[in-house]
Amino acid sequence: MTALDRLLTEALPTGTFGHALPEKPRVLERPSLWTPSEQAAHVAALEAELDRLEGRGTGKPELRVIDGEAA
């Protein structure tokens, strides 16, 4: 058996002294889920703001005049 073979057959180090087990991670509290009525109200508020900002829902796109030659 060569030195490389002996090295490859050794166990991988765990990084613990005396095979101590690491502390278990704490389980974080799960955030509360939204109710369907809360979700619907949130979506409606977002869509209303997008309509206001983008001019959606009015049927008329917001156009602007660009001076110069046509592309």
C-alpha cells in the first residue's frame, strides 16, 4: 500500500474534538400566512397603484413627443 492509498483510506475529519456533535439549529417561528381576503386586498391595492403609475386600465397609453427625425 502506497502513502497515497493510506491517505485516501483515512476518514475525513469532522472538525470536532472527540466526535462532539454540533449544536442543533434553532427552528425559527414560521411567519403567519395571509388569509385569502388579505391577499385579495393586497393584490387590489397593488393593481390600483400600477394602474395609476402606468396609465393601465384607461384605454389610452401615455405617449410623449420626441423631437427629431423618425427612426
